[in-house]
Amino acid sequence: MADSHHWTDELRAAITVTDDEGTIIGLNARAIETFAADGGAALIGSSVFDCHPEPARTRTVELYERQQPNHYTIAKNGQRKMIHQMPWYRDGVFAGIVELSVPIPDELPHFDRG
């Protein structure tokens, strides 16, 4: 019998996957929990652009136009997070954006490995 448990189910980071038109096509369990007040799993099939008020909506549209990675930190409800928004591809063609929202501590070590 196949195991239906996916490695993202218990990852302590929220993962949101959209297609090239900004339609949400996947949310892991943490993302569903994070966006519960906005609909949780029911967000699948909706537009990511509709989930953002201005000026974030315009920045999100630009992210799809540029098809380039975007990284930043936020603080929300006392928790700091690193946001990674990265394009994904199918057969070399832009297929959408994957967003990882990773909780980070207030003090984060930095190492130069060069």
C-alpha cells in the first residue's frame, strides 16, 4: 500500500505553489494552517493576486512579469520569517512561483564559507 504522507506535510515552513497565471495549485499543511482565516485549502484554484492588497498586489504581479526570485524577511504575530519566492519551470518554460515562508529566530548566525 502506498504511503499518502508527503514530506511537506510536517515541514515547519509554509509552501505555496502557483501556476504561470498566478492560480494557487498547491499548499502544504503549514500553508493551509497559515492561511486558514483566508480560506485555507479552499484557496487552491484561486488567484494569488486576489490574496494581496495594494501595494503587495502590484509587487506580486511584477514578480510574475520578471520571473525572477524575490527574498525578504517579515515579522508577523511576533514571529520573524524569511520569504523565498522562486520561479519554477516545466521543460525549461516558466510554470509559476513557489513561495517558502520559513520561521527564523530573532538572532540568526551568519557564516562566510568562502
